Amino acid sequence: MASFNFGQNQPNTLLHYTLFSFFKLNDPFRLIGIGIYILLLTIFYITLSPFPITNPQLMWMLLGERLGQGYYLYQDIIDDNGPLSAGFFTFMDMFFGRSLFAYEVVGRILISFQILYWNSMLIKFKAFDVNTYLPAIIMASLFHFSFDLLSLSPALLGSTFLILALGQLFSQTVLQQDTSESTLLIGIYAGLATGFHPNYIVFLPYMIFTGIAISSFSFRQLMLSLVGYALPLLLISLFYFWNDGLEEAIQIWPLTFLSRKYEYQSLLNWLIPGIFPLLLAVAGYFMATVLRGSTVNQQKQRQLVIIWLLFSAAVFFIIKKQASFQLVILIPGLTYLITQFFLNIKKEIVAKIAFYLLVIGLPAVGFLFWQKTIPDSEYFVAESEVVYPGDVLVLGDNLSPYLNAKLGGPFLNYRLSQLYLDQDRDLREKARLFQMLQKQKPSRVLDPNGDFEKLLKQFPALEQQYRETSVGLFELK
């Protein structure tokens, strides 16, 4: 049998060469193993038993489709997505249409980038005493906690830039390093993340607090990072200004934090498959802080991660779509702490068992758990019993009519639209609302809650253009 020299403490037999020891070594070729791991699970997920389309995914596709027709977010379409995500979905629709497979592929490209980047940052800035590719395989397994963590979403797009900002914050822990460029990039990346996913605005105080308390920002560095943060948002505002939509954007954007929440999943849904990685993370934290010493830089990095997790938890107080794809923001911090567990555990047999439970068990349990929730879940779009030709506007939570029809009208996010329509309006704002409706007259309106009927009573000119053909169904004359 061929022998393998993996180090003085590693047995020189193929029998003892495990996946755990494979990824524990500092060898970039281990990344090939990460790619194979993701590819195999992708084939399993997509070909064996693919998940149906979810309500948020259908809304993102409808948004990209509508924007591609020449309309603008906030100005013509009421939705809570960030402008940069809306633009990205427009490109997705332009090239792939309503392809759920394309969303899966692009999502996995983004998570692969996050995995490579975060592992490289942990090695570059000496986060651990040894250089290892364990964080990469741990992070890849955590993404398989839920099927929708793997697919394209605004949260994934925004978190890609937040992890870039976190990497720059890690660079601040390295002594004697010029930080001018780094502090500017921290702000720019965080601003871009907010442009993709507005909920990530909570990381602005994170950037300020950790910059001052941990990275010892000077006043100049703090101002530089704040200018960097404001730059993407100012460019977005300039875009709306030139397209005569800035007033609408300023009016609607704050409402995205006030509308009713879509509680697609409960905290218990997340805790059942997620309890094991949480326990590993807690164990890793105590092992790193109590059982071993750390350099000053490593202590700062650990503080950055713990505060990151606290602010990540704060995001869930303001999100309006409570679904597992939002958990993506927790993954870098959990990866760091779980790696601490595997590097500091003394009993190798315990480490190996925990490793296989995480890398193989978590994807398997996650897959089976979410498959079991499909029949009773409102998270997935049910097949519509009635097919409506042409375009349709649904003023309700049931999006199934959109599976075989295009969005007609401005009200994509129903709960945000409800809040928007319930506002008191002066004559000028009523005229703007009427013009919005007149510009996008849908062929059919499904109105199970009577919202469109109230609108028609406010605008007699619009009421003359529609007739109620059945209860809750209005058609254009």
C-alpha cells in the first residue's frame, strides 16, 4: 500500500487518511475537494428531488421581468428589495428569464467566492495558530443548512460585500499596516451591501463601533470609511434623481422597515437542523477564550467576529421576509468559531465524529427536514387552479397566479403596498398614485381583501375602466 507523508503526527497509511486530516492541512489543492463537495451536493439537490419555487424567488423574478420592461423600482413598482438587487435581477431576467436553475447556479458561484475569500483572509491574517482549509469545508457545509441559502437572493448578494468589508476589518488587526485604502474599502463594501439588501444598514453602526473600539480608527479613518459608505448610496440617489424618482424612493424606502412581516418559517424551524452547528460554535468560542492563549491580533479578530454575530442577530428584528436565506449573514462568524473547536479539541475521535456529522450529516438532515416541510409550508408557491392569460395584478399573499402570467400594475409586495396605500395623501400625491395606476393598467386584478375596490372608489375615472366579473376579480373593460 502506498504511503503518504502528511506530517510527523500523521500515520503513514491510507487507512488513517481521512477527510478531516485532508482539509486540516495547509495546501491550496484542498480547494479542489471543496469544489467536488459542492458539485456533488448540487447534483443531488437539483436532480434527485428539486425544491419548488418559493414566494420570494418568484417575486424576485417578477421584479426583474417588470424592470426589464422599462419600469423603475419605487417609482413604478412597490417592493422592498434594494435597488442594486433589483438591477441584478433585471440582468438575470434578460439572460435567463424565469430560470430557477440559473438562480441556483449563480447562487453557488457567489457562495464559492465567499468560501475562497473568507478562508484566504483567515490564513492571510493569522486568525489561527496553523494555516488550514478547515474553514472552507465548514463554511460549505453550513451553506447546506437550507436549500435556499444556496440560491441567489438579495441577502446573498449583500453578504458577499459585507464579507469583503469584514476581511478589510481583519486587515486592521495587523500591526504596522497602512490602512487608508482599507478603511475606504470597508465603507464602500458596507454601502454596496446596503444597496443590495437594505436590512444590512444595521452594519453601519457595527463598522463605526468596531472601527473605533477594536481597530482604533483615527478621526480621519472614521470619516474616510463613512464617506466610502455614503458613496454607493449617493450614486443610487443620483440615479433616481435623474429619472425623476428620488421623491418616491425617499417616500417608500423607509416604509420597507415598517410593513408587516412574512413569517414563512419559525425560529423552531431553524433551530431543529441548526442546533448542532450552534453547539460546535459555542464550544469553539470557550475553547479559544478559556483553554488557550491568543495573540493580540487574534483577540481583536475574535472580538470582531463575536460583535459581527450580535449585529447579524439584530438583522432579524427588522427583516420582513423571515426565511432561512436570511441566515447567510451568520455563516462567516459561525465558520470562525467552529474552526476553533476543531483546531483545539484534544480527542481526535471526537473531532472526526463531529466533522462528519457537520459535513455529511448537516446537509442530509437539512435536505430531509425541508423536504418534509413542503406540503404544509406557505413558503412555496402552490400551483394555481386557474390560469389567467396576459398580465395580472394580485393584491394578496397568494402568488400562484403569477406562475403562468406576468405582473401587471405597480403592487408587487402586497404587505408593503398595503402600508403605502393606507397613507394619508394630499391632492398632489393622489395625482401621482393615479398616474402610476393609469400607466400600468393590468388586464385583471385579483382583489381578495377589497384593496382594489377601495382604490376604485377614490378614483372614479379609474373605476369606469374596470368591471367586477366575479367576487374579488376585476377585469379591464
